[in-house]
Amino acid sequence: MIAGICTTAEDTVRAWGDLPAGFLDVDWAEVSLLATQHRVEGLLHESLELAGCADQVPVSVLAALRRRADLAETRYRACYAALVDVARRAPDLVAEMVFFKGADLASRYGSPAHRMIRDFDLIVPAARVADVRKVFESLDFWEKPGQHGPMFVSSPEHPQIGAEYVAFDVHLDTPADDDTTEPGHGDRWLGAAVPAALGEVACRRLSLEYALLELLADTGKHALSWIQVCLDSDVRLIRALDAELLCGAGEIDTELLAGMAARSGLDGHLAVGLAVHRAVRGELPPALSSLGGHADAGADVADMVALPDGRLLRWAIPLRDRALRSDRAVRALAMMPPQARHRGHWFDWRRGLLAGAENVAELTRRARDRLGPRPAGTLPPHVV
């Protein structure tokens, strides 16, 4: 049931086909947990309603799915309302902002309830960060420093449980995962952005190729991180749906996508991300089929995980089998020594204070090496 979820409720119901005769015997607790882990609660709820079988689902499960869908919509609308306020103060500045990740993707679904977000991610030129800071401070946002740029946080006008704050995560010049030191490289990300609008707000968004690169590279990085497994964020079906949605939004130039990945030092991340997508969905989207070689290069690496104590281990269960298992976090905790499994070690995990720290970069390097030599002129200057 979860594996059959598509980007719309209509397509999901068609993918389900004739619901099994044993529908009443479905393990609804497991379905509900998986839907939450994979961030598809809104799509599942609407699909059950559309299929005409919601009356066969436990009321508590339906209520939980509906609450999560409502929360997704509330978070989006709270962030959007704040964006409208920012745009009224500084329309020219907002028109330069490049929105990506959930801010862009949620607006592409049939409803914000279909795509949970945490905040609005955006890219701005580093030279404009002072202007960005000034407008957010004028609206009483407080600033939280970050590795890739500041995050601006405030309370919504009408806070609700689960949506007590709104946040704008600012990335300077490039997405945080861009792994090149090439001068002016950020201009490629900003220069590849296209005019767009979020509701009534004029802004910019990444081109489809650049949006897919960012999404798939992030998918690969999360899949290899032990900490992300413990957050239920290592493999999420919603990321695969995001990729399918982008692939259906227009023609994709896969040569451009692969070339940008090589120039950004993200071709290993891309390879793992494509392998994860293929494992979760059974195949790549037709628009990305020419990148099957990348998925092949990342397939073996995608079955490994980088632990916070520096070890690199292989999962006992292949990704295609574990992706829709709800016990991945429990199995990940079992990989650590008993004395290091307690949640009290959480900040040590996050800050890399345990000896070795997560070495996701080594795993993405292995995937990159399996791709073979890069075409001339595509090596980032820090790669020998």
C-alpha cells in the first residue's frame, strides 16, 4: 500500500488497482507508522478517501493521518504568510531569492497537505546577506547561525501545535551540499535559476536539472548517514515522489545534470541518490533512464552506512528490502556498542565528538570512483 503511493491521489488509486480481499486484515499500525516515516500521510489519507475505503480503516489511523496532513498544510501556510510579509517590505530582494527543497516542492503538489516541510530553504548571493538580515530583523525574526548561512526564525501570527515557529533557511550562493571550491561556482546555481512565483510572491526557483541534482545528492547523503537513520530520515518515499514530480514538470537535460554533478563534486552523491531511488521505486523515472550507469555505480555503496564512531558498515538487509521497513532505526542503534546507544549521546553524534565521526564523504567517493574518469575539464580544483 505504501509502495504504491504516487504524486497524486488519483494515480495512487490507479496504482493500487483492486484492493485486496483481505483489506480489513491490513496491519494499519504499520501502515500508519510507515506513512509518517516516509512523509506521505496526506497523500495516503486522500487516496483512501478517493478509493472509497476509508470506512474500513481504524478511526484512530485516519485521524492521525488527517492531523499530519493538516500540520503539513499549516506549516506551509505559516511560512508562506511570513514570506508575503517579507515581500511587502522588500519585493526586489525577494524577487532575487531562489527557493528550493520543500518551499518549491510543496507548491508543485496538488495541495501543501501532500508534502510536509520544516522551513523554507532559499539561496541568495552572499553579497546580499546584509540586506536579507535587515528585512528579517525588521519583522522581529531572530537569527540562528548555520554552516551554509543564517536561519531566520519567528513565531507565526496564529501558532498551532506542531507549527509554533516559521523559519527561513538561507544558503549563501549554493546549496549546502555543493562540494567545489571553484571560484564563481555559486554563480552557476544562481544563474541557472528561473523566474517563478510562490502564490502571489514573485521569486526564483532552480531549473529542473539543478533542482534534481540538489534533491538526488541530498537523497544519497541521507541514505549513507547513520544519524539520519536514527531520525527516520535516511530513506523517505517522499523524496522519490519529489523526483518524479520534477521529472514530470518538463524536459530534463540529463547531460547537463551529470555535468553539473561532476563540476560540483557531487557525482558520487548523485550516483547513490539514483541508486536509492531505483531501490525504492523499482526503476528510475523515464526522464532519468539515461543515468542508469550512475545508479549502477552507487548501488553497492547505497547498502553501506557511515557510523559516528568512524566505522563504515554494510547493512545485513539490502536497501530494496529495508527501504519500507519501519525498524531501520532500531537496527542502526544495534550497530553501536551498548554503551553508546543511549539517546543521551545524541549531541555527541550530531557534533561528531565520537572518535572518527561520520565519514559519508568516503562512501560518496567510492561511488564516484566507480563512475570512472571524469570528462576533461570537469574536475573540481581540489580533486587530484
